[in-house]
Amino acid sequence: MKRAVVLGTARSGQAAAALLERNGVEVVLAGRELGNDGDLSLLDGADVLVKSPGVPRDNPLVAGAKVPVWSEVELAWRFLPNPILGVTGTNGKTTTTEWLGAMFRAAGRDVAVAGNVGRALSAVEAPPDAWVVCELSSFQLEDIHDFRPRVAVLVNLEFDHLDRHGTFEAYRDAKLRIFENQQAEDTAVVPRGFGMVPGSAALLEFAPGDALPAEPGLPGAHNRENAAAATTAARAAGIGDDAIAEALVTFPGVPHRLELVAELDGVRFVNDSKATNTAAARRALASYDVPLHVILGGSRKGESFDELAGELHGRAYLIGETGDELAGALDRAGVPYLRCGDLETAVFAAAATAEPGEVVLLSPACASYDQFRDFEQRGEEFRRLVQNLSG
């Protein structure tokens, strides 16, 4: 490979470009920010187009490419000597990925945690025998070619990202590509009863009710599912039960996932900004048996809110561009709500209404792009607003 076009200038694009340049490949950067993401002449003389996950397939450079189109994880895998443990799923994949990292560390094993979780896979530099636990989104997996994780995990599969993939079937097929290049000596980890997956790996199944070497320290049935998936995958990678048990108990969780921000006058304020789809928000609702004051809304992903509304025990505070759709679903379910428009108004309104023993929960069930850069910025703003209440 002598020349590559890297499409996308954010974290994964920058990491891909740096990896290519370290290996003597001429790099041409393209992106909307540079104003050249539709310039097909950039592909002249290129051997490959490396596409960042945020770039859709209908981008002119992608649609017009006569060279292979790789995801950033495909590129990284081709240069990394390390064994990969890949984790995908609709919900819980970040928690499962980070929990696996904790299990490796508890066992005294070298490990790097990367991918959709934060650090791009292309940015990993680790000893060759260190495992890399890599969170993988459907956007990353849709453009793999030979990417082959030693252990591949599907935590769960529910409706999401229909705005990008169009149909559930296309979304499912992108997720299942994590298994397609696995061989007989590899391991595929899937929910019990899921069925066969592509590739020829040995199949291991898990379920939330499985016996674990220790009870998980994180609350909620969904976290027991994450714990079961992580435990099964860790065992497949050779981690002993003593280390798994230690990590199950001591792992503190990750930011923006049912994160207790503060307790003020007996009211708990919980940041679940990562709940960017209705299935994730429903899992959050099921984690509490007290009245909830739930902040809902954001940018559209093509989902129905009816099932979520039917499970909401408490009151809703609506923000973002999905306010009308949410209001309609809540009306049909007979759930009281307040139209707030923005997060600040919603936090103040919920705080003024909540009683001691109740929970103010940011679990939007929507993406964040109408009002925020990403779900992290949304969660950090929630944290800041709650801290201002206590100030």
C-alpha cells in the first residue's frame, strides 16, 4: 500500500492517518470539515479508502470509490499483532468491554481497551502478547473485509440506528459481521438461544440467569446480562474465575450509564445519557422501583416510543426534536409529562417536582445530535446542571 485516502477527520480518522503515516503510506485526508468529501479526484492513485464510522455509505467518495473501502478497525487489525476480543451489541457493549478490561487487569494480564469505547483501535500500541478488547459498532463493522477477532461477543440485538441502516435486517447483518471471518480455533459468544452466526468459530452461549463466580456490583438485570457476557468471553480468553470474581465485584461502571451524579434532599439524580435508543431507556426504567422523573428526547432514530411510554412509572420531561412523537406516545399511555424543550429547563423542572426517595433520571431514548455534540456532552451538561442545584 502506497497511498490511502482517509475519509473523516475526527478521532478515528486522525488515528488511521497517523497509523498509515507511521508505516510509510502517503495519506490524503478528506472530510466535510475540509470541504472535499465529495471530490472523487482524491482517489486517483489511491490503493484504499479508509472510512470513519460516522460517514454514511451514500457519501459521494464512498459511493464512487473504485478501490476497497475499509473501516478504521479493518485498517488497524491489519497492522496490529495483538489478539482481539471484539464486543458488539445494541446496548451494554461499553460496560461489557470495560468490564472485560477489568477482568484482564485483575488477572495481571496486559490489556488495551479500544474501539467505539473511546481510544481508536488504530491508536493502540501494546506489547504483542497483550489482548485488545475492542468495542465495535455496526458503523465500524459494516466496512470490514478480513477483520477477525480471536473472541467475538454479541451482547444483545434490538432495534437501533434505523435512521442509518434503513431496516432492522441491515442493522442486524452489520452487527453479525463480527463473526464472519472467524475460524474453528476462534470463539463466538452469543445470548442463549440466539442461533447460529456467520463464520466457523466454536459457539458459547450466556444468559443473565447464569451462575457467576461472584455477584455483579452493578445494579439492574441488564448489568447481569453484561456480566454474563463478559464472564463467558473472559473464560474463552483464558482468564480464571478468581480474577473474574474480583472484577465482577469491584468494577465501578462507566460514566453516562446509570451514573449516580448526586443525591440532594433525598432525591437521586442519575445520568444515563448513553441510553440513545428505547431499549436502553426501558432497561433503565426497569432498574428502579420508585417514582421516576425521566428526561426524554433528542434527535430522531426512527423508533416508536409506545412501548417505552407504557413502562414509564412516573413523570416525563421532554426535550429535543422528538418532543411531539414522545408526547403522542405518553398521551396514549396516560403518562403525565411536561414539555421543556432543553435540558436545563428539564433538570430544574424535575428537581422542583421530585420528592425524597424518588429519582431524576436522564435516559433520553434518543440520540443527542439535535442539541449536543454527542451523548458524552449531554451527560456532562446534566452533571453540571445538577452540581449547580447543589451549589
